[in-house]
Amino acid sequence: MPQLLVSIRDTVEAELINNCDIAIVDVKEPNRGSLGSATPKVLEAISHILPQTQTLSFAAGELLEWLTPNGQTLKRSPKIYYHNLWNRFNFIKLGLAGATRYGHDWRAQLKLFFDEIPQDCPTKPVVVSYLDFNSSQSPTPHDLIEFASTLASCSTILFDTFDKSKNSLATQSKKGLINLIGQAKSRGLTTVLAGSITADCLSAALDPLPDFIGVRGAVCDFQRTDTVTLERVNEFVRALQQANQNRTSKE
């Protein structure tokens, strides 16, 4: 049954959700975009608040933010920039908005970043596929599934939206999502479905059978840039449990 991923932004929200039934706690800064990066200082502080048994992931922004203008090298070393975090987080994810804009080899560029992850640490890369790939000028989901399946260090793909004004179910048809998630699973990839998913559309989001449902806006006061509230987190936890139970009873 699909499990829950919740994205938080700071230590206040980390304290708030510490005892909630969340499979993966993700860290991002929503004011910096779809996969806005929190600072290493914030990431480290959050990792000390949550128990060591909690699975953690974090967003590192968009790939273009890390590249030099010619797209051939990195502006700075992720290995050094995140040096205190490699043994504290299980996953790192990086957006690909704009990656197809200049005709550069996004596969080589993404590998350039992922190769910076120390091989002896528990942190594994997550390939991010924006479902609104045309407007975000990012690679197609099919290309990213294929790419992710070739990376020995990668076992997870996240289907998300760059434009948060539309949810993933409006960006892709139900049949399209079922096909994408099924294709990813057939390649041995763990799948996460996110992109402005709310309790109202949760049942439809479960139809493609993702391994995880990722949320932030649905558990905030009003929108994703507001603060996560304990009441909304617990409401969504219950909604997911109920939706899973309903699906099991039908089967």
C-alpha cells in the first residue's frame, strides 16, 4: 500500500511532525521553487531533531543552478557543500527544469552531479520527472525512467509538477500515470507521486499504485509556502489510511 512522504522546511516543522506516521520526511524550501533547497545548516539541524530511524530526503534545487553557463562543469562541489549531511540523509533529489532548453546533454550533466555523492554513504540519488515537462523544459518521463534504470546507485523516481498551480492528475491522464508508474516499477524503481495532491484527489492519485504519495501544500495552512500544521498532517495520514483500506476491501 502507498506510504506517505511529507515535505517540511525547517526545525519548527520538524518538531511538529516528529511523532506523526510519516514514512519519509523530505526537506525543501518552498519559497525557492518546486524543489527549492534548504541550507546545509537547516538540513543538519533537522536531522538532529528527527530520530535516526526516520527515513530522510532533501531537495538540492534545480540542476541548472549548479552548472556553469556552458553546462560542462559544476559551479561548486555538492560533495563538499553537503559534506556534513551524507551520513544523515537517505535520499537527495534534484530538479531538471530548463535542462532541455540549451540542447546540452542533460544525462551527462545529471551524472556529473550524482557522481559527487560519496559511494560509502547511505544517501542515494532520486531522479525527478516533472510531468509538465513541456512547459518546464525538462526531459520526458519516459526518458527519465530509462535513465534512472541505468544508474546502479538510483532506485527511486519521483513524478512531480514544476508548476504547482496544477496537480499531477491534471497534468497527466489517469491512463498516462498508470503507464508511467507501471513502466518505472517494471524497471525495478520505487515510485513517488507528488505534485499538489490533496485529500480530495487522493483516491485518484492511488489508482496508478505509486509506492509513496508526496505532499506539502495539502498539510499546510492554506498553500505550500505556508506552515505545515499538525492537524492537517494527521488528517492526511488518516485519509491515506482510509483510502488504502477502501482499496484493500475492494480487492
